[in-house]
Amino acid sequence: MQLGPEDHARVTSAITRAETATSGEIFCVLAREVSSYRDVSLGWAAAAALLLPLGLVPLGFEPGWFPGLGHSWEAAHLGSRQLTIGQAIGTYAVLQAAVFITVFLLTCIPVIRRWVTPRSVRRSRVRRAALQQFLAHGLHTTDYRTGVLVFAALADRQVEVIADEGIHSRVDRNIWAQAVDALTERLHSGEPAEGFEAAIGIIGGVLAEHFPPRTRNDDELPNRLVEL
């Protein structure tokens, strides 16, 4: 999903229109990914490597089940029980390694990774990334603490709206939920620019109601969409 110059211009125009009626500041960020979730893939791979091979034990697991791992050793050490045990352990370790690598690679595929990553984990990481962007772009430093961040994570299909303390305590949470739903719906349909426009319209409306323009209504933050 690529945003062209026209899409950026539409978002900029929507922010500018909204801010003419309010002293609040709206800033938008679109992130392709907020995390590689490599640790999640490693966790699934480790669990599979530990648990899946155990299912072979009740079936009478033997190294000879795997060509190239058992027969040549068996011929050389048929009479040695100790070496046979060592052979079995070695084969089991190879099997675990193969399972680990296979599951790790499978869970690195974006569709599968999204399916195996708990929603709570994805939500937490999107929230953390949004907070980082809120601070990085100085939304917490506006004169009247009236900055609002609209953050969308494409790969996770998650949206966060973060309002500074000057706004958060005076606005009904349902407003933020409406903005999140409006953007999320259009992200799913492949229309991110329209989604940001809709979210900005909702947020701009409530900001105009609670935070009208001041005599000195400086534009403290850039009116643009940042892509990561």
C-alpha cells in the first residue's frame, strides 16, 4: 500500500482545515511495521522444538527412522548400547533443530506471523511505537498541551490516537474510538488517505468544540503525514 503525493496533500489539507477552527494540534504517522516480532517467532520455534519431537517417543522413536542418521552408525556399533543411546540423543537433537528452523521460518511469513502473534502483544507494541512518535515529534511540548497524534500501523492493522493531557481529560473517550474505527475501516479497504481524512475530521470537530482558536493561534507542528 503506497501513498503518493496526492494522498499526502489530502492529509495535509485535512489537518490545515481542522486546525483553523481550533488551538489544538493534529499530527499523523503511518508506520509499515512497528516490530519484526522476531522474539515471537523464536518463542514458537523453541516451543515446537521441545514439544513436537516428544510425540515420537510413545511411538518407539529410533534413529533408524531417519535415513542417513541411523543405519551407518548402527552397523558399526551394533553391540554397543552406550553408543546406541548416544546415537539416539544425537538424532533427537537433529530432529529438534530441524523443527526449530522450520517453525521459525514459517512464523516469519507475515500472514502466519500475524496469526500466531497474540493480539495483546501487537496492541502493546503499536501503543509503544505510537508513544515514541508522540514524544519524538514533540506533541508533548505544545504551549497548551493540546497535541493529538493519529498513528496507524499497516502490518498490524492497528490504530492509536494519543491526546496530550490538556485534551485527554476533557474529551469523551468515545470520540477517540470513533476516530480509530474510521481510520481502521479504511485501512482494511486499502484507503489510508481517506481514513486519515475521516479521523482528522472527527478529531478536529471535538477540538473546535473544546479548544477554539486563541488570539495567537500559532501552528506549532507541521501539518503533514509522516511515513515510517
